[in-house]
Amino acid sequence: MVSYPIRIARDTYRGRDARKMQKAADHNRDVAELERKINEMLRNQMEPVKVYSWAGIAQETGMSYDFIKSVGYSIDCGSNGFTATAPAA
């Protein structure tokens, strides 16, 4: 189980290839936005424990399911989502 706030792993490319640097920067920007949206969902969580699915997060955020599934694994190693506890009051 995870608790607020969550952190999603970033792309750590450190080479000199400009195309790859831009790709990593774009990826990290999208990850930061997803992380912000998920943390907002967790802050508003009323249940003591709640299950979040990748499909539900995709629907809620408008981001692609494939993207969320690929980066979301780093949240709690869940293949379909993760379970979160409510933030402390």
C-alpha cells in the first residue's frame, strides 16, 4: 500500500544526444503532471483504503492508459493499479 504523496520514477537520461534529451524532458513533464493529478486524487480520498486502477486513472486524467500503465508500475509495482491509504488529517 502507498500513502500520500506518491512519487513516480523519472527518465534519467544524461547523454548528449539532443533528440533523446528532448524525449526524456517530454516524458518527465508528462510524469510530473500525472504525479500531480494522482496526488490530488489521494488528497481528496475519503475512504481509509482505496484501490486505484490504471484504467480509472486514465479515464480521470485523460492521459493514455498505456502511458499510465508503463510509468505507474513504479508507484507500488502493481500490474493493474495500486492501493492507497487516506492521507493523515
